Amino acid sequence: LKPDAVKRNLTGEINTQIEKNNMKIVAQRMMLLSLKDAEGFYFVHKDRAFFNDLCKYMTSGPIVVQVLMGKDVINRYRKLMGTTNPSNAEEDSLRKLYGLSVEENSVHGSDSKENAKIEINYFFSDREIYEDFTWLRKAKVKREG
């Protein structure tokens, strides 16, 4: 959950939507990213025009990082999130309900199983995840930044 959602105290409402859609939160932590953390996490976008603004925004306040579990969870969560721009997002999607702008769109979600592995490993150790996620640890992940 991005800084705009945390600042507006929407963590519980967003978590309720996640759980209502039969996804389970198996790890969760609130944290404040350093600039180095944000640059490392968004390293894949380092050559894009929005990289510096994104990193600045993601360090502007606390975020909530999570691991979700459920059948086809990546695709289902991406559908629940809605499109990037809240004004174009699908009705009842998280971004339509809570997003303020393209940048302040309240939520982030992995776009593939491979990226989910990288992103989960970036923020969580095995002992912090409630369910068995040993499949995550099979891939060697190089952390940038």
C-alpha cells in the first residue's frame, strides 16, 4: 500500500477488500523506505523518465508491504487493483475507490510470478511469512541497489 493510502488511513479498508475477494494476507509490515530502498526496489525502471519522481513519492511517507496468497492471486489482485490511472480504473477497483492520481494510486501489485518472487524476497524473510512460501526461495535473486 502506497504512501497516499497509508497517510489517509486506508490500510484496513484495503485489507478488507483483499479478504472479501478471497485472498489471504500472509505477511504484512509498515515501513518507511529510504531513497536507496526505493531505488533498489524500482531498479527495473531506472532508465524511465518517472523513476526519480516515483522514488521520491515512495519515500514520502510510510508504506505497507504485504504478501498475499490465494488461487491465481497475481491475476486476481491485479484485477482488484484496477488500471494505473484511477480515473480510468474499473468501478469498485481499489484504484477507482481510493486512488488520487496516476502516481498516488494507493496500491502496488506484482505483475508476474517472477516479479512476485523478487519483490517478496526484497522485503520479507521466510520466518515473516505465515504460509509455506518455500517455492520463493528456490530462485536465486540478485538484489539491486
